[in-house]
Amino acid sequence: MAADFGDIKEEYEKLLNLAADADAAAKRRRGYDFERMLNKLFSLEQLEPRTGYKPSGEQIDGSIYLDGRTYLLEAKWHADPLPASTLYQFKGKVEGKLAGTIGVFISMSGYAEDAVDALVLGKALNIILFDGRDLDAAICRGIGFKNVLKMKLRKAAEEGAIYFPSEGELVTAQKKHAVEIDHLKFDPTTGGVLATQPIDAAEADLLIVCEGETDRVVIATLSERILGNAGSDRSIKIIVAMGKITIPRVANALWNTFYSVSKVLIVVDGDGDPAATKDMLVKGLEFDEWNSVIPNPSIEVWLDLDVDQQRKWGLKNRIEQSRLAASKLDIEELQKRDEQFAVLHEAILGR
């Protein structure tokens, strides 16, 4: 009997709920089960999937067919975000096929914070990136993989955004990270639960676009505190662009979809040259209704954390330490000593 959408959703949620301390054999089985589940999903959505094969000795996880074009697939479920080198390997496989071939890379553990920028710096963009939130939108929210893929393909073609998120984090004064909304999604980067919603700027008073997962957690924690302290009923939606260079591309794609609905705030590290960073935004953003917050050299300057020490930690530990620091810092004192944080504070409150 062919699987229906309910069966696939049940399988997916079982895979998500695998214990973090499961042994290596169980995690390998999850990888195989994940590939089989995807094949069922693609078949259900009439994407004509082909399972893994080895042309000329190289491993291809599979392919799908949509609107007259074949897309090569790579699907990974690792413990840590994937580095740029893994994406480059897949990019090379795609480039060795018929001109115009596009690859679809699915990583349930996400991507390293420099991985997407590294790909964008290349001349040929031939990969579309999915992560766990995209699969959550496709399966748990019933949007469908085909619809998410079409949306991503259009944003990549129009704006060069090879990673365009299909979900973002909605923050209010009342909602903490583990409060249930429609669905609670396991977050492989933190080992915890992340409440997300489809990207619909009409649901938020302010749309914040930031670089990476650490920034997202810091901004969400601070936003909850600021809104709570003020007794505000405003809502903030936070979108991760997965890179500094990609921020204008993602922001443009968001604006072109939701123009005139939500105000847009860009939060991006200055990296020692905030003027050059601001210039990058001015040149890259295609709309005028935006403001920026550029902590320098990085958002960690607000938290009094040692950036060099943080780089030695894994992402999970780095995110947790940043969250704890953001939950304890003196917001009033930081407003006085840091002009960029003061801008963030006022934007969150709509002033």
C-alpha cells in the first residue's frame, strides 16, 4: 500500500525524536530511514524519484524530476552543521552533469556559518539548500516538498539566494522558546526544541534578518526580555540568512514577497569595519524601508564573551553560552554604552 501524507509525517516525527545519546548504529539507521522516507515523500508528490546510484564511481543519493528538469539529490543527517567542503563536493558532482543541472542538498543538521557565503562567492550557483526547518514546513505543516522547492528555486533565480528559509522564529513577550504553537520542532543545533512558524511577515510587527543561529538565539532572547519589560504586545519574526554576504539576497527576497507589510531590520556583524558592512547593505538591498544594527566586531561584544574562546566550542555549546549570557546581561546599562544595541532596543519596541 502506498504511503499517504499522514504516514510520512509520522515517520518523520519518529526520526526527529531519536534520543540525542543514541548509539552510532541507531544514527546510521536513521540516515537510511530518512532517505527511504524522502523517497516516499517524493513519490507521493509525483516527483518521480530515483534512489541512490553511482555514475563513474561517485555516489549520488538520488534525483527527482519537476517541470521538465532533473534535480540531483544529497541528503545528510549528521550531528553537526555541514562545512563548506561537503557542499563543494556535491557542487562538483552537479557541475559534472548536463549544463544547467541543479542540485538539491538537504542537511538536517544545517550548515556551518561560513558555508553558504563560501558558495555564493563562487560564480556558478547550481545548488539549492534545505535544512530541518524546510522539511518541517514541507511535512509537519503540510506545505509539501514540491511547493517549498518551487519557492526556493524562484528566490534563487530572482535574488541568488541559494538558501532561503521557509520558516522563521516568532517572538512575543509571552512566548518562550519551548512554548507550543502549531508544532514543536527538535532543533539539532541546540538539542532542544524550537518553535517556528512559516515566514509570513503579516504576522509580525518587525522582521529581523540576521547572519546565523547564534545571532538568532541572542536576538530572540533579548527581544523576549525587552518586550516583556515594556509589557509590549508587539511581535518579532527572526529570519536566519546563513551568512553575511547572503543577507541582502535573503532580505530582498523577503521584501519582494511581503513588501509594505513589516518593517525590516538587518542585524549583521561589523567584523572590524562597520562602514564597509553598511556599504555592502546599501549596495545590495533593493528597497529603502530598512534599518541596520551593526555590532562591532560581532554580536558577542554585547555579551562580554571571548570570541576566540567561543570559536573553540562546538555550535551547540556556543549557542547555549550565548543564550545564557543574553538572558543575564543588564539591558539598561548596555543601552547606555552601545549605540547599536540602543538602535535594536528601539526597533524592537517600535520607536
